Amino acid sequence: MSTTDVNQAFHDQRTALIESTGARRRTDGTYAATVGYDRGEVVGRDGLDTSRGTAALYTSTPAWHGLGTVIPGGTTDIDTVLSAGQIDFEVQKRPVQYRVRGKRILFEDRFVTVRMDTTAALGIVGQRYQVFQQREIFTFLEDLAATHGILWESAGALRGGRRVFITMQVPDTLVVDRGGIADEIILFIVAINSHDGGSQAEVVVTPWRVVCGNTERFALADARSRWGIRHTSGGLERVEEARRHLGLTLKYGQAFEAEETALARTDLAIDDFHQVIADLWPMDDDATDRTKSNHAARTDALDGIFRTEAERVGRTAYAAERAVTDYLDHVAPRRPGRTMTEEIARATALLEGTDDETKSRAHRRLLLLTRA
């Protein structure tokens, strides 16, 4: 059995990115990037809140950036998680006021959300906006931890506390083609609370363990199932709905596992694979010689990866999907900027999800073959 873990892949990719940029390590554990897309930015913090002097992050295993509080093996205690992740702060809604020519004026129906431990303003909201404290959003997952002994994987705050997250692993991992290739896919439940007035709270099922701003974005982008929770007086009822219907997570898992298993059990001739490539990267009849040459090179590269995957999982639609993903992540040519190497450009594309739509189209296209 092999395991698909996007978190480890990201860990390796991000570590390589830092090393390839020659970034200078700072005394607080972050990096001052000197080249590439991170030039001029602090690399290694990736949006993590540092209002209390250190990165607001708890994790059960060390993150790629080396920041935060690590409790080896994790914990099942929510109070420990809130404290270690530095998300045990309260948020209150206060009226917005301003002065004009010495006169204090109240801005009616507008309020500022205030982080009480730092007095920082987090966002401007309306009358109906309901503040959700961290425990109110996250407590429903306690049932899962208590009932199944599941560990809290990570927790922390981003962007000064405007967004707060907590992660735990789904009880049952997915196994593609049980009894066959048996590829294991790990999923996580991520709950995200917001205090910025511009986003709702969410609970998502995703392959991503959140440990920074990038992985939070990836978790939302790659969510397999989600519940949105609006900041209104009835919003917390959605939390109760999520609690009652958490079984949908497993139902989703079963559906996703079934899709991937169907791909794994669908034989794919090389001509069919070439047609998938043509659909993903169409070429006009009047294409230039250079375009035709690039298309041929791409097809050759994908053929090679497909054959390698086929040796492990068989000549199937599943092997084709993995070939497309591997090609986009590790082989597809990248045009580096003036200050980038190709490795940095490739890492940037992965981090920014440049090829996510192509990967999704490949999955949908290959699923059609399972129903033929």
C-alpha cells in the first residue's frame, strides 16, 4: 500500500524553495528571501499571526517552516490546543466612532471587531454580524475527538487573528481499489473561524493539514465537502448541522474513493490516453511548427510518466490521472522570471495552484471513460 499525502509533498517543495532561493535565516526563525516570488517578503511565517511574539501555531508534527508549538503525537484536549495555538483570545464587537472638527460622531450600524488581548481591529461589520468565539466554532469537533480518540493535528491564527483554524484527521482514510493497488489517501477536517467581516466561517473536508496561510488556501481550494457558517444570530445552527451530519464526511469519502477506484479499474489504451492529452491541450490545425514540436514533447513526456505509473498500478485511467498530475507538478516547462530559476518557478506554480483547473478537467475527463 502506498500513501498519497499532499502535505509531505508541499513540505518537501517549500523546503526546496527556501534552499534554492538562498534565503537568509532570521533570528525569529523566518527567512528574508533575496530572489524569486518571495523577494522582499518574510518567508517561513506565511501569514501566521505573531501578535504574542511567536508564531500562533500548534501542530502534532513539525511543519515545514519549523515554527509554532509542537506536541509530539498530538493531543485530544481542546484547551491545550487553543492555548498552544494561541487562539484562546476573545473577540468583541464595538461601535465605530470618528471625529470631525473636534466632534465625536457615531457611525450608525457599523461596528469594529476587536481582538481583546491585543486591542487590534480585525474588521468592520454590520449590525446583524454575530461574533463567534473560537470555542463556539470548534467545540463540535470535540465529540469526534472524545468518541474516537482522534488527535487535533494543528491549530493557529492567520493575518493578525482575522482568521483562525483547527485541523483533525478524518477517522477513516480512503483506500483506492481495496484488494488491488490499495493506494491510501489521507483526509482532514478543517474548521476556520473568521473575524474580518469579509468571510464566513467554514468547515471543510480536505487533503490538507493547515499549518500556514498557503495551506489554508489550499485546504479551501481542494475541499471535498464543506459547510459555510454565516456570522448571523442563527449561524451557529449550521455548526449543529455540521455536528449532526458529520457522517456526510464519510459518505463523501466513500464517493471519492469510489471515483478513484473506478479509475483504477478502468483499462486505458495508449490511444485513449493520447486523446485525453489532446482534449486537455488542444492544438489548432494551423498550429505553428514550434507549437507542434511542443505538443509532441509534452506527449512523449506524459507517455513516459504513464508507463512508469502503469508498472505500479496498471495501465488504467488512475495511472493516467497520476501521470497528468506528476507532469504538471514536476516536468512541465516553466518560464522563470528574471530573478527566478526554473525550480523556483515550478514551486511557485505549485504553491499558487496554477494547474489546479487542468487537474480537475483531467479527473472529469477520465471519469467519462469509466462510464463508457
